Amino acid sequence: MKISAARVIVTCPGRNFVTLKIETDAGVYGIGDATLNGREKAVVAYLEEHVVPVLIGRDAARIEDAWQYLYRGAYWRRGPVTMTAIAAVDTALWDIKAKAANMPLYQLLGGASREGVLVYGHANGADVEQTVDEVGRYIEMGYKAVRAQSGVPGVKGAYGVARGTMYYEPADSALPTETVWDTTAYLNFVPKLFERLREAHGPDIELLHDVHHRLTPIEAARLGKALEPFRLFWMEDPTPAENQEALRLIRQHTVTPIAIGEVFNSIHDCRALIQEQLIDYIRTSVVHAGGITQLRRIADLASLYQVRAGCHGATDLSPVTMGAALHFDLWVPNFGVQEYMRHTAETDAVFPHAYRFSDGYLHPGDAPGHGVDIDEALAKKYPYDPKQLPVARLKDGTMWNW
Ligand SMILES: O=C(O)[C@@H](O)[C@@H](O)[C@H](O)[C@H](O)CO
């Protein structure tokens, strides 16, 4: 079965998505997500200029060889653009292999390790009481795990605060929106938020929180310690993870579990954090960490250290990534949780999918392949709309981490 064509499809049904479609001479095709939020066209160019030409004529069944060829063969290894492009190819080839075998992808990976995939939803409120209500709404919808983010008094445009309700979308403008960050206000506020959430919703619901890379190591240690009485499922991205030694310091001070990895693109980014047991959950995703092929390797390494998978699943990861991630999650022995930010109805219509939500769990479905397709005619109706992620500054104007 040879690759006969490969095409990049860019569409904006509410937000931008980049999709790679690989066709074979056997008539079977596969779909891969190649979306890198705010940098979409860089991946489009990488795929069109450097990847598609070397795919034509290759044996579609040789997934590992294609991965190694694109990774080693480029000489310039790693990086989000390269690894997102490799992920798109890898995901499309796994889709083809599973379709050709007439099996859902999770069967090819080794079969289901569980009945369903525990997911967490996003409750975002402008203030404490609205966030308490939003968490309640998710509990009513059946969620067993909810991430809570709230507006912080005195902080304009805090991360995670909804403009709409169900569909938080930070990439909102052609030029980056400027937000202001205030660590003191944030650190004074967050423990009060979780105290109130536990008071309102009791001890059993799993609560998560995303710090979004904004603290210094000692501040993150302080936050983790302050949150201990409220038993978080995890505290996500407490510090920017380029400085991995920071996690040693944080770990000495708190037993609040830590999740990191959504901006990682290689197993090498994860290695020290996993081997030194500095994190509890690894958040690498199918789309940004080189596809199913590398994600399996990361998960196997993590399993040796009781680190569990908690894949990134924001709306900027397309339904194709969600579908592929759910097959991975259903199989992976060391599974923790899957992030699930619902896509809009427009996005769902462009990407018909087999996965379904029921009572706090998602199931990838049993359609052959990863179970997600693209309606190309509909996709054409939504042209690319350039949007970038916001930036953050401290009150005195200093650039900070958004
Ligand atoms: O935990 C998360 O899902 C976030 O950190 C993301 O929403 C992140 O901000 C976006 O994926 C950036 O594109």
C-alpha cells in the first residue's frame, strides 16, 4: 500500500485547524492533526515544502520508518514545528493501518485497558462564586473531574477566564492581546478559591488547576503547600519547564501532585522530570509530541516511575487529536486523565467523529482507524483567520510568561 497523495487542509470553523490527509493507492486514507496554535502557517510550510514531497511513493504501512526518516533525516531535530508535522504524518499513518486492518486504533495498540477514558472539563468564572457555579454545572453534566480557573481581583484578563462559557479560546486577535500579571494577587486568591470549592462541592470531586507557567520555583512551592488541604488532582505547569531543576525545589515543599508537558515535543524534554519523579502526570499530546509513536515511548518510560498520562486536550488540538488521544488513553496502562475542552458545534461538524461522552468518560468508539474524518467541502467554507495567543506583562511593563 503506497502513499499516492498528501494534502494540507487549513480551515477555521470557529478557530484555525491544520489537517494532513494522506491517500494511498489502495483507496484507504488517513487524517492527522497539525495545528500549532498561533503558528499554524509555519507547520503548513514545513509539511508542504519538506514533508509531503518525501511521502509520495512510500509504503504507508512502515510507520516507524517514516517517523525515524522524518526525525533523524531532517538533521535539525525536535522543536514544535517539526514535531507537529511529524505527528500529523504519524497519526494519519496509524489511521490508515487501523482502517486497513478494519479495527479501531486502540485494538492495534494492544486493546482496551479500561471501559472508558476519565476526562476533565473546564469551569471558568469571572469570580469565586461564578466559578463555584460553573464547577457545579460540570458536576451536573456528569463530570468526575473539573479544572477550575477564576478571574483574580485586580488582574485584567487572567488566564482561563471565559469570554463565552463552554468554549474558552485564548487566541483571539491577529496581533497578540496584552494581559497584565500580578503574582501577589494570584497567590493570595487561589487558596481561597479552592477552599470555597471544597466547601460547596465536597471532598470527592476531582479538582484541577492550571498555573500556566507563571510562578517562580519558590512561589510554586508556596502555592502547592497552601493548596494541600483542598486535595487537588493536580497543579499544572507551576513554573516554565525549561528550568527542570526548579521542580526539585517545588517537590521538597509540597505533596500537591504536579502535571507538566503540554509544550514538550520530545521524549528528551520529559526524561529528567520522569526519571527523577519530579512530576506525577505527563501532559504531552499526540499532536505536539510526535504522534502516537513517540507518545507510546514516553508513556512506557513514565510507567517505570509511576508517572501517568494526562494528555493535553484544549480546543486548539483538533477533534483528530482528541480521537487519536482517546484510543491511546483507552490502551495506555498508566493512564491518569484526559483533558476535554469541548469544541464548538461548527468544529464538530467539520470533523465528524466516533468518540462520545457519557457520565464523565469519553470512549473513542469502534469505527476503524481513529474514528475522526474531515468534511472537506464544509472545511472550505471557513477560510484561515490569523489569530495569535496573548502575551503577558507585569504591572511595570516587564514581559512575563502568558
Ligand atoms: O491546559 C491547557 O489546556 C492550556 O494550558 C491550554 O489551553 C493552552 O493555553 C493552549 O493550548 C495554548 O494554545
